[in-house]
Amino acid sequence: MNGVLDVVLAGVALTWAGALIRAIRSKEDPRYRLGVDSPACARGEKVVVIIPARDEVDSIERCVRAALEQELPGLRVVVLDDGSTDGTGEVLAQLSQESPRLAVVQGGDAPLPEGWLGKPWACQRAALESLRSIPETEWMLFLDADVYLEPAAVGVAVHAAVEAEADLLSALGNFEL
């Protein structure tokens, strides 16, 4: 029995080692690295940036402004204010007066449906509202309220997804500390 367990553990270790090697190689492969010199989307895909926010007064303005400054025609931003009590709603109201590309959805204080957690439920509600109000949406980018995008970030990400014929793209940016 001990020999079988050793073989299984060796197989698991080899699998993880292979995954690590693949991750390192893909990180070094320029096809998987997006940056300021990466090609951006030129087709004008209809992109909606979705930002769930709850009590994010310290970061929401910078986040939303960076999303609105994307160099991508047709981009819209939908923020779900999920019952904020710290002034987030007031900041969003001011920003929505400044830009017709921004829609603010009030999430309210309704209890979570069974089986849901807060952030996924906020994303779900914002995505449904986005599809209802912008039915021509081709791409959705879900963004945390403390993320700040470079001006070409969304166009570069969409271009990479289109080129890869992907239905989903997940990106990890740089951290400001």
C-alpha cells in the first residue's frame, strides 16, 4: 500500500512541477505579456466595465475616472453601488453627471439570495443591468473598485482575447504598494 501512495504522490508532484514550469514559460513568452506597447483593439468592440462597489469612497473616483479614460470607442462603465454608507454614492452621482458613458445602479440593502456571496451577487446584478440597458455588449470587464487602469488597458486586453479566440480573459496587473 505504501508503494501505491508513493506513486500517487510522485504523480501529483510531477503534475504541479509541470504546471509551474508552464507558468514560468508563459510568463516569459511575449504573447502572454500585455503592456503599453501591446497592440490594442481596433474594431471598436462594445465593452462594458463593471465595477461593484461598497463603501469605496477612498478609491472609487480614481477607479471610475481611469475606466472612463480608456482609449476604446464604445466603452461604457456600469458601477453597482451596493448599499454604501460612506459617501461612495455621492461620488458616483457626481461622476455620472460628468459622463454619459457611466451608469450607476443602486444595489440597495436587500438580503442576499440563498447560496450567493456579496461580491458575486453584486457582479451578477450589474451584469444583468448592463445587458438590459446595453444589449449590444460584446465584452464585460469586471473590475474591483480599487483598481486603476492604464489608458489602453481594456483595448489591449480585448485585442489579446480576440486574437486568441478566447471567450474569457483573466489578467493580473501590477500592484501599487
